Amino acid sequence: MTDANTTLVAISAAVEAQSAATIEIARNVEPASAGTSAVTSRMGLVTGEANETGDASREVLAAAADLSTQSDRLEGETGAFVEAPRTVV
């Protein structure tokens, strides 16, 4: 009978320890889940910002190409203007 009691006490203690560990795990899972959700949300924001930055970069590149074209045209027109009096003389 003493062996049975000892075994029951040991089982009871083990079940209690396992129950406490399970409660602790459950308590830690909720904040970890909330943290994961926050990180996921922020990653979505960063992705959106990166896409906007890419769009802005493409617009700047197009504007720079347009400016280069206008500069080339202006250089040609300026050259023609400067040469025009020489051809008259």
C-alpha cells in the first residue's frame, strides 16, 4: 500500500508540474503571437513603402531622360542660333 501511495503522489506531482508548464506555455504563446502579428503588419507597411519608392524612382528616371532630351534640343537650337549670323555675313 505504501508503494501505491508513493506512486500516486509521484504521478500527482508530475501531473501538477505538467499542468503548470502547460499554463506557462499558453501564457507565453499569446504575446508571441501578438508580436508575430505586429511584425507581419510592419512588413506589409515596409513592402508598400518600397513599392512607392520604386514608383518614385521610375518617375525620376523618366524626368531625367526628358530633361536630357530637352537639353540636347536646346543645345542644338543654341548652336543654330549662334551659327545663323555667320552664314548671313
